[in-house]
Amino acid sequence: MGERQIAPTAPQLVLHTAGDSQVLSPSRSYRLGRDPDCEIVLADQRVSRHHAVLHVDDGHWEFDDLDSTNGTYLDGHRVTHLDLLETAPESVLRFGSPGDGPEVELTVTPPPPRATKVAARPTALTAITGSYRPPTSVYRLAEQVRTVRIGRSHDNDLVVDDLAVSRHHAELRTGPTGAYEIADLGSHNGTYLNGSAVQRATIGPGDLLGIGHSVFCLVDGELQEFADTGDITLDVTDLVVTVADGRRLLDGISFPVGERCLLAVAGPSGSGKSTLLNALTGLRPADSGTVRYDGRDLYLDYAELRRRIGLVPQDDILHTQLTVRQALGYAAELRFPGDTAPAERAARVTEVIGELGLEQRADQVVSSLSGGQRKRVSVALELLTKPSLLFLDEPTSGLDPGMDRSVMQMLRALADDGRTVVVVTHSVLSLDLCDRLLLLAPGGRTAYYGPPGQALEFLGCPQWPQAFEEFETQEDRDWSGEYRASPEYRRYAAPAVEPPTATPAAPPPLNQPTPQRWHRQVGTLVRRYTAALAADRTFVAIMVALPFVMGAMARALAGGKLTQNSALNALLLLCVGGVLTGAANAVRELVKERVIYRRERAVGLSRSAYLCSKVVVLGTVTVLQSVVLTMVGLAGVELRPQGGSGVFLPPLAELTLAVALLSFTAMMLGLVVSALVGKEEVTMPLLVLLAIVQVVFCGALLRLNGVPGLDQVSWLVPSRWALAAMGGTVGLHTIVPGTLTADPLFRHAAHTWLLDMGMLLVLSLAFGLLTDRLLRRVEPAVMRGRGRR
């Protein structure tokens, strides 16, 4: 594929102090001082609490002393301002004393050419990856070795210690001509070349090979690894989102987010906070503009980068019936490769529980936790895969001020620990814990971006309520224009170099690997769903009681044998019981898990595996209930008083099959309803409506055969075919002679009975396919391409 187009990047600064080194991003400023809140802490009493600041201005790194008490020194001379590019590529500064004060060495890396193709070259710092960072490790490719196997297991030639990587993940092969080829070995999370999933492809200098959290580049016979350890930047440029009527939900949003930064996004209702969150996470890409994840285009490379992004929606992404450890354990099974040992998964779960301070709550049921503790568990679930970029949507919504502060302190600690955290919030109680505040005005425009402590002064408001009131009352005010004309914009938000012209941001079709080990996903989902249902005592009690109650009612109607007065009513009640049993089991199950499904789908869950797990668990429960219903209602009843057997089997066996298949079909119809509705509250009224429709169109109350319109509509009603199959088994037209039972579908004939039962199977399949399509409708926009199952 040759060379790779690289966007222009400002020079980065390498800082060395006390034996430690770090690369500073030009997208943010860094405070130096004795205060622990400073990005670079110098623990010496001669250093002021806020001594100096490093920042980029007009493409140059600049150093400014903040009127420190004891001063900053270069070559023994006190300095207050330095342009580091003009001073020297390497500068050694001392703080508080020219002789023995704390020493900081600053090295400026040369900027890459503007908007040019950067070819691979052996340097200590490389821009092939889109940013200037030193390789984590370098693997020398020996000429005599034709194949290099890459994976997590220690028997590989190149070991990648990452749970997102399969034990034997991929092979780098050398062809007869000396060209290199990468081949995926059926890995769980896929192998990516320049952001797109590949099974086998040629790789050359300038190409990016993505495996787990690492990117590999070929540089003069070396395979250089760049491990994503969390210290990444996010650069957002001119994001625009427009709806069908031409109205803009986001209008030219631009801002940088530095490494280990906690960014709060705030603003009044309707200012585009949720729209921005969807654009930044790639769930609903912006119509134009760019989002760069550490120099790489997030939209173009989304298939690879999406697993490095954590998202905690406002609603908990948890099965609240499970314990904390169970919920995290099942999530680990779904997100880690199938060849990950249970001990490895358990160790990672325990590690995350400790990181979030949940040791005392690990074996508690999630539903018993407080709101703040549940939010910690949701964050812990996302941290399992070690995302470098973590987004949270209203994590403190509904919490008291103390819990609000606790959650924000947790996010502060997560950012300090080595990741970039972006939190959308309505609360302004803990903005002081954040590094940056993005304040959005109505219409999706930037009203302010910078340190939270300077926001009110910039807006000219003494308190936050007044500021939000002005957003509502001054609708015509050009908030964005005022900010772009301010010194704050030039200091905190203006790009260090002129950005490339914004281009349409719609991503290409998401080329992701075919979900590996589909049966493993199904198995994990089945076990998780079974555990969640078993822990719901109310649901279990209803599931057990309902078939006995409905069966007892049918038994009371049937008496000792089916007669002209009892047969039709008894069979009708069995139909109603079968429909209610199946539909009631399923009608809430998809809508109540919608937030969970959307998140899991975004990180690789197979849609068909998810639906299959529901069908397996609910189908098993429903069939067992229908067997109990039929046995309680008809066991011992004389089902064919006129004599004879069923069409193929004894009458009770055929009736049991018919009720079981009806219940299963009704369960599939319940899944359709659950996937269709937007709120769980509307499912119960729809369940009642479904039951009424089944009664009206089953053929026990109205003559349907030969009636135009009614007859055709009844073909789509499962109870119509189930009652016909049961009527054929018992010879209903003989027991209850009349117009209703003269329906040809009630005949005691093999082909008729098979048609009735076959139509139930056809309806079940049709409802399953419809549910699949409806699930696709609620998925993240970027996942809705053809063939992504």
C-alpha cells in the first residue's frame, strides 16, 4: 500500500526530569509547580505552587514563568519567557535556584512537513503512526526467517502482552520477492491494516498494522511496535452535524484534548452535548470535520480504534440481577478472546474491581448498590479492555452532591492514572476537578473552552445559574464569534498549525472481521441471561405460576371429556394461555436491555448471537411452560369421545406439540414487539392487545373461512393455526358440528395438520427475521452496514 497520508502535526516536546521522560502534546498546556494539581510537579520548597507554564503559540513551544518567587534559570540567567524553537532544540532549565534547583530538560522534535506523505525512515521518533512517539519496542526481521508469528502466548516469535490479542493472532510472512504479507490466524478481535480488518494483505513501509492495543510499522528491516498505553491526545476540528430540515445540531466545534486530561462538556438543554458525544465516539459520525485519535482519523480507522474507546451511557449498562463480579465476568468473556484462560479473565476482573474501589461490593447484587456505586461498576465494565479514551454521559445525574463529588473524583483519578476522560454533565459542582471545560451554547456552538476556573469570568457572570439563564435569554448572541476573537481561544483551542480543510466525515463501510467463534458468544450470552432470569424471583414466580393457573382453568372447562359445550372453550383457553405464556416472557426482554445491547454491539457483539441467546433461553422456558399448561389442563381428559387417535400421535401428544409451537411463536412475536417499542412501559398494554387479537382471529368466535379480508388477516395470527391443528387432532367438527368448525383447516387429515403446524414454524421464522431487522434499527449508526451480523 506504500506511503500513508499524514495530517500536519505541530512539534512535540520531550520533557526529562528526575530520571523520567514524557512526550508533551501540543494540543494542551502544562503547568509546572509544587502544587499536586500541576501537570508537572516539582517537589521542592524553592519552587512556587504554580511556577510556570508550557504551551504552544503559533506553532512554537513557549515557556512562561508565572511571576514565581525564586525564578527560572537558563544557563545561570533568570528568564521569564522563552520560545523553545528559537532558543535551542534542547534547553536545560532550573527552578528556584540557578545552581542546584530542580532540573528540567526540554527537547523540541522537528515538525513534519505540512500535508505531505511521510515515508518510513529509521528515527528515534516517528510520525508514521500520525504522532511523534518513540517505539515501544523494535523487532529486527532476520532475512533467513520467512514467518514471524505474533500473539499473546509466549511460544510466538513476537509476544504481545495484551488480553485483546489472541494466543496465536497473526503471522508476518516474507514472500519469494521479499515483500511482506500479514495473515490473520482466526483471531477474536481481528488484524487491521491502515484501520481496516484484513484476513491476508501485503504490508509495506508507511502502512499501519493494528493488533490489539499496538500498532506496528515496517522501518528498514525492523518491525517497530507502538503500544497504546493510554497517554493519547484527541483533536477535534470543525465538527458539523446537520439534520434533514437543514438545522445544525453541531456548528463548527473544534478543541484539543491532551494526555491524561479530564474534560467536562456542559451547556443548556439543546446545545448538542449528546450529539457531540455520539460524534466523538464514532457512534453517529459528524457530517463534516475530523476527530483525530492520537493523530489518526477516528472515522477512517474506526473498525480498529473502537475497542480503545470506552463509553458509559447515562443508563447503566448492567444486568442488575447479577452480582458485581458476575456482571464483570460475563463482560470479560464477551470482550476477550475465547482462548483467554478463566484465570486470566478473573485476574483482570479483580484488578478492575480494586482500581475502582469495589472490593467490599464485589459479591453484592448490582441492584442493591447506590447510584454512585452502580456508576462505578459501569465504569469498571468499560475499563476491562483498558481503553485509552473514556466517555461518560451524565454520570452524576440523579446523585446527591456528595455522591456527585465522589464520582468526579473517581474520574479525576482515572485520568491521572493514564487515560483521557471526557464527561458530559449538567452538574457544575465539581468542575474544579477538571482540566478543561467545553461550554456549548444553543445551536451546538462553542461558547468557551479552557480551564473551568476562568469560565465565569470570561462569560461575565458571577454564578453558573446566571450564565445558563443568559444562554436561554440571549438567543441571538454570537457566543462562538466572541470566543474565537478572545485570547482564551488562541491560548487553549486554536490549532498549533493551520488544520487541513475539513472534509466530509462520513466513514467508509465499517470493514470489521467476521465475528469469531459465534458459538462462544451464544454460550456466554445464554449463561448470563439464564443467571439474570434465575436471580429475578418475581419473574420466576410468575413463570412457574402462570401455566398452572391457566391449565387449571382449562381443566375446569374441559371436565372429564370434551363435549359439544366444553370442547371449543377449552381449546380456546389453551390458545389464550399459550399466547400469554410465550408473549409475556419476551415482550420486555429486548427493550429493557437496549442500552446494554447498543454498547455491546459497538464493541463486537454479533446481532444474531444476541438474538439466538434470547430464543434459546426464552424458547426453552416457554416450551416447558406450555407442556405444563397442556398437561394440567388436559391430562386424563377424554379428548376424542367419538373414538380414534390423533392424526399422527396420541391426541394429548399432538395437542401438547400444538400448544408448545403456539407459545414459541407467540414468544417470537413478543420479541418483535420488544424490539419495536421505545419504552418498557408500553409493552404491557400491547401484550393485552395481542391477546385480544389472538382471541378474535383464532376462529373460535367468528367465521373466518371464506370471509374476504378477515380470512387473509387471520393467516398472520398464530392462534388461528394452533386452534386449527388442535381441532384437527380431536376432530372438533365432529364434537361441535356447526359453521365455525366446518372450516377446512379443522379437518382430521395429515396434510391439513402439517399445514397448520408448518404455518406456525413459518410465522416463527418471519418474526425472527423481523426482530433482527428491528434490532439493526436501534444499533449505532456506524454499525448498520450490510452483512454486519
